[in-house]
Amino acid sequence: MVKTVAKAPAPERRTRAGRAGLWGWMLFDLAAQPFFTVVITFIFGPYFVSRLTEDPAAGQAMWGYTLTVSGIIIAVMSPVLGSLADATGARKPWIAGFAIVKISALSMLWFAVPGSSLILPFTCIVLASLAAEFSIVFNDSMMPRLVPPEETGRISNIAWGIGYLGGMVVLIAVVALLAASPETGQTVLGIAPLFGLDPATGADARITGPLSAAWYALFILPMFLFTPDAPKMTTSPGRAIRDGLADLKSAVLGLRERRGILKFLIARMIFQDGVNGLVALGGTFAAGMFAWRTLELGLYGILLNVVAIAGCLVASRLDTALGSKAIVVLSLLSLIVATIGIVSTGPGFTLFGLLTFSTADSGGLFGTAAEKAYIVFGLLVGIAFGPVQASARSYLARSVAPEEAGRYFGLYALSGRATSFLAPASVATLTLVTSSARVGMMALIAFLVIGLLVLLMTPYPADKGDRIG
């Protein structure tokens, strides 16, 4: 999940949260992450591509457009909702409303059986994605009131780690208890799946929608019960929107005098599109290439989550020693190598045929040599995925003064969403035009490389020698 800590542009009176209130706020990440991990990335997304339709290329294209539609709406509406969060005060009513949408949409995924129309899962995924991202806007905007500035980095990283843990726990539950191998009828633990879920009907993947909905409903409750909310303000929504858009325009125009920060935001906007596309589409690509089912995809996701947590822990130390820019650059290099490896791997070969393998299948999980090579490249994604986001955030934090951090982190949040539809749209379009999922995935390399090149031209800190006049 891509998260940034939103800050209100206008100062608010801080209400220190007690331990229960703070944990309630952090548990929001635990509640929210399984949707991104289990539904979007590792289980339902690949199911959408490889099992709902007979043509994996057409399925990947439709999935890409699903992410594209969501990304466009998120890009347009996030700044408006951010201004409403600042002007209307109370965040919980908004989060509750979006929770109803998200829980309802995820529950409906149960009815997306193989061979049925893609309209239902398309609509449900779009609605759930919008509700998830908009809830994050309001939840993030609560943080500056809950903890002092010197604690925000530590608390934010703890919450991020808790989110990864939540996604991994649900993923393990699916693989160990719910997803059976079509050949044996048993889960990875050697038992029959709970509730008699039949993989032939896609039940092992469809259950992830209702499961993520129930998990979200349960673990979001502590935030509602214990975390203090901002007082409700009297500003009308229309006035809040007008004021918020005016402030956004002023901040954007001010970037003409902060060229380093502008370069950084552009670099981040480009490479983050590639990162998000790689995570969202990497599992679906493997499902189509190797015919991975829920069990293989779940185990692959668990491996990536374990490596991601370790990568964040290591990067937290290296960031202090080497600086945030170095960590982002190293992470992007890792992601570029990983993406080249992923798109160049197929049955019997990797690196576009420079290395060839036997196509013999050992009969176990990930039984071919090509699958094992794919996993190695996937682990490079896991190592870099967390640090490229966490260190990008600290890059900006070290580049702006405390009194201007709010508006620049607002622009940072916008840069992460403004073009989030471009990478999946590029992958989907190239896949349709060439009828090749492999060629479609190559579009992600361009996003990562261009973002890296712009970043290399950006000073560190980003405002170093930047001011004009």
C-alpha cells in the first residue's frame, strides 16, 4: 500500500492521543492492507486475469483498465477531499461512509465466478479502490493532531510495518486454510479447505473479497472507539473546496521558485507509477505465464512480504548513514533489474533467452527452473518496495522547513496519485496492441528508468541551492 502522511495546511490545535487512541489509529493500516495485498496484488487480481476469462492477455488488459479508471478518479478527487478534510474538521464520518462502500463492494466479489461477466468485478474493484484510497486521505490527515512532530516518523513507520504484517497474516490464512491445490484438493498444510471451498469454481480466490471486508470491519473499530477526532467545523463544503483548490494553485505556482523540489516531485510521480504498476500487475503476469493458482500466488506473496519487512528495517539504518536519495536510487536500480528479469522470464528461459533451462517440472510448488528464477527477481521487488517509498518521504522531509511541510506534503501526496493511471493504462494498451503480456509489462521499465534519471538530476536535499530571487 502506498501511503503518505497528509498534513493540514492550516495549523490545528493538537490533541495528544493516549496509547489506546494511537494504537487505534495505527490499526487502520492493519485493517486496510489486506485489500491491497490479497485482493489487488496476489490472489483476486491474478484470478481476474487468468481464471475469470479464457484469454489471459484480454484479462490483463481489462485488469489494467480497472486500475486505470480507479487511478483517474483518485487523482481528480483526492485534492478536493483533502481540502474537505482540512475544512470540515471531523474525519471519522467520512471514513465510516467510505467503509460502507468498501465493505459492500468487497463482499460482492464472491459472485465473480469463472465465465461470468467482468462488469461486476470491474465495478466492485473500482468502488473498493476509491473507498480505500479516499479513506487513507482522511485517516492520514488525523496524524498531525495525534502526535508531536518529532514522533511522526517513528509512528508512521510502525503503522506501515503493522500494515505489511496484516496483509501477510491474511495471505497466510488464505494459503494455509482456504486455497486448495486443484490436483490434491488440499491446502499447503495438507488439509481440506475450510468451508469446502472448491478451487474449480474460483472459490479460493473469490473468498478473499468477503474475507478482506470482514477483516477491515473488525480492525477499523478501535480507531472509531478510541482515537480522538478533530472537532467538526462550520465551514461549508463549497467554501472548503474553493479554499483548498486556491491553496493548491498557490503552492503549485510557487514551485517555479523551488526547482529542486519540483524535479523531485516529478521524479517521484514517474517512478511511483512504475512501482505501483509492478506490484499490481506482477502477480497477474506470473499467473498468465506459469498458470499459477491461488496457492502458488499466495506463497509468492508471503515471500515478498517477509522480504519487504526486512528491507524496511535495513533501509531505516542505511538511510541515516547514506541519505534518503541514495536509498531511493539503490531501490530504483533494484526494481529496474527485477522488472527486466521478470519480463524476460518464461517457460524454459530468462533474460530473454540468454539463460535457458529445462522445462521439466519437478511436480512440486514452483517446480520449473524458470519459476524459481521469477521468484528470485520478485524478491528484488520485495526488498526495494518499502524503502523506495519510505525514503522518498524522508527525502522531502529533509528538503522543506517545518512551517512549509504541510503544503509540500500535500503536493507529495498529489504527485503519487495524479498520474497513477498511466502505468496500468500503458501496460494494458501495449498488451492489447501486441497481444503479448510480456511486451505490455515492458512499459514499466520506462517509468522506472525515466524517474531514476530525473531523480539523479535532483539535488539532495531537494531545495539545495534552489531558491531564486
